[in-house]
Amino acid sequence: MAAIIIETKTSFEEVEIYGKDYKVDFSDAKMEDYDKARVKFDKEKNDAKADDFKRNAKVVKDCLEMFFGKEDADIIYNESRKSSFVCNHIVMQLFKVLKDKMKDFNDKKLEEYLGVEEVEEQKLSVVSE
């Protein structure tokens, strides 16, 4: 009797920053952390004022630490020539990685629910309209 093979995805995504590979963890606990941090990051970005530079820089550094830990966050910050502006761009890209991963997950769930053929037909009909 042949074994049933269940394909799995990794619980992380590898990203390269300044030539070094880092892992973005997708465990449930980290996903909760990311969600809270994204809300805080978006709020700070929307409430940003020129005189809040230190507060904004701290939020960016906190996000890097949440993703990679203090040591790696410090390395990335130093490689960014200690620019929270550059690190802000990195953090925005990391949140995009999360968003894309969740979109892929939700698309896969839809394909499984509808059946791959039906989803492909929908995509074709939307493109042709």
C-alpha cells in the first residue's frame, strides 16, 4: 500500500537584506505580533509629524526587532547607515511579504473550495471582459 503524501508549506519566508538571508517566521504567535505591529506602524505613519522623528524611528526599530530579534535588527540598522528612513522602507517591504503570503494562502483556499478548473475559468472570463 502506498503512503499518502501530504504537501506542506514552510512556516517561514526567506528574505535577503544587504546580502544576508533572514527568515520571516509565520508561526501563529509571530503572526499575532506582526498584526499588532502592522496596526501600530500604520497608525504611526498616519499620525506622523515632522517633530515626531524620534518616536517614528523607534517604531521602525521595534518592528525590525520583532521580525528578526535585537541583534539582527541592529545589524540591519547599521547596514542602513543608521537611517530609520531606509529601515522604514525595509519594514514596509516585510509587511508586503506578509500580505503576499496571506494572499497566496487565501487564493489556495479558494482554489481548493471551488476546484482549480473553476478558478481558472473565472480568471479567464475576468481577463476577457
